[in-house]
Amino acid sequence: MMISRIATTMVLALATAGCAFSPGQHMDSRDFTRDGSTADGHYRLVAITGKEIAMDAAAARAAAVPRELLDFRPEAYRIGVGDSLYITVWDHPELTSPAGPQQQTSANGRVVRPDGTLFYPYVGVFHAAGLTVEELRSALARKLTKYVEKPQVDVNVIAYGEQRVTLRGAFMKTDPLPMTVVPMTLAQVIGAATINIDKADLTDLVLTRDGRDYHLDIDALGRAPHGLDDIWIKAGDRIFLPYNDGMEAYVVGEVVHPMAVPFKTGTLNLTQAIGRAGGLNPATSKGQAIYVIRGVENMENEPATIYQLDARSPSAFALGAHFRIRANDVVFVGPAEVTRWNRLLVQLLPISTIIQNAALANRDFAN
């Protein structure tokens, strides 16, 4: 009888505890303080509302392209170390083509030495690196007036040296691109390198300039007023396009097919993520308990954010269609109360059966 009473007490206690002892994951907004933070400060709760979505969209637009990138304008090309120059002095082929006119243009090129100097007949050695093409042409013309009457000088860069743009990551071609006398935009550089669409993360191209990293969403800039065509490249720029190996969001809980959802752009929204997982499980899901957990991987530096969607009405999914999902987000759909209770019973039944069998054995022994 004592064992039977213990069994009854355990079942009643667990039934009264309800949510606290029910199996499976669930979240409760009562776990958070009034300011939306947990007592330990590791998380903060934010409701998904039209205002929150508008603020997120405004922040995305403001951060699309940093002002300093848009304001940069390329200067005239300046001669660099390793450049090969073809210098023409009209009516003086002995100066223009000392190797002979039958030779290729490259054979008559003048290469800028590692110290920035250049040798030219009658002029001698002079410093050329850092001069624009026009400045170099004028300087040569002045120096040649001692030997040539009214020299007509032209200068062309036929090969480029050290001034380059470095490319790394998910491009088809990652050879350094030389800077030329014709300025290039970021769109032109990316076009020349060719993005590996199957492997690239289009949301986080990194442009490194003068020691600073600029993170650019290629996909979003394609729809923005100012995009890649408005960003001019500067000598020494480094461009890195990451791979999309880690570009996944995770949909778990009461959906038809819990899964990792891969994506390459920043256009995946909450409604789409749930849809790809087969939608809400109609038998077990709890409509008002849809959460997006973000920033868990960086909790050592700042609290993670848990976004909550009140999905008790169909209009909530209109908000979900405008809430953007990011890489490493966890979308969690909580179970209904009856589901949690059923799961509790499933785990309790074996326990109660064991206790009941023990009680019967004790009774038979007593008889």
C-alpha cells in the first residue's frame, strides 16, 4: 500500500508541475524581465512587430554602403614600380624604337626600376614612380629640349607592375588585377573575377582598404540606390568573398520537417524558412510560440537576441514575410500545451507501470 501511495503522489506531483517537467523544448516569455532580458543577462527578448521590421530595414539601408566608399573618387593613374612604358618621340625613331621598328612594342618598353627610376636616352636616370602619365610626358619633353627641337612626346603604359587589387575566396579567377589608367569600379572587378555562384556567400563581401574592413551585401546592393557600380577601386584594395559553407538557418520544434535551411543571399524570411521545413505541424504546434534565436555564437561578447512572433492570427505571417533570417539563426516553433502534456504522459506511463508492478508484487508477498 505504501508503494502504491508513493506512485500516486509522484503522478499527481508531476501532473501539477505540468510545464516544468514536461519533456521537449519550450520557452516562456515569463522567463524574461520587464526590459526583455533574462536574469543572467545572456538573452534579451524582442517582439517581432511592424515597428521592429521597419527599424531593421532602415538600419540595413543606412549600412548598405559606407559614405566614405561612395565619396572616394579615383585620381589620375600614377606610374608605379614595374610599369613598362612605351615612349614616343615623333620624328625620332631612334629614340622611340631603339630596338628597331620591326620589334614588338614590348621590346621597346621602358621598365620602371624597383627604386622608382627610369632611364631614357639623353635624359639619363630620373625618378618616374608617382608621376601621372601627363606629368611624365611633360618632364621628358622639357629634358629633351636640349637635344631635340620642340620635341613631341607621348607616353603609354603597356604593362602594369605592382599596383594591384588582390582577390580571394569564392571567385572563379583569383589572380591579382592590375590597376590601369582606366579606373575600375567594384562591379567591374567582381565581373572580371567571376563569382562562383554555387559556393559564394553573397551577403558578406569584405573590401579591405587602408587597414579597414568594409562588409558589403552584394545581393542587397543590387536593389539599393547606390550599389557596386558606385564604389571605385583603389590601388592596394583587397577583396574577399567568403564561401557559403556556414550559410544555414536551423528550423526546429513543431514543424513538419525540422531541418537546416541553406541559403546564399539575405532575402530568406521567417515565413519562407518555416515553409521550407514543411510548415507548422498542425497537430502539435502552438501558434503563438514562434521564436528566432540569434547571436548565440557571440554570447561571450554580447547577449543573444530572441525574437518572438505572436502568430495566433494569420496576419502574423505577413510580419514573418518581412522578417529577414540570417546565417546561424535558430527558428524554434514551440509545442502546444496538450502536446507537452501528452509527451509527459508518454514518459510517465512506463514509470507508473513499474511502480504499479512493484506494488502488486508487494501485495502478493504480504498475502
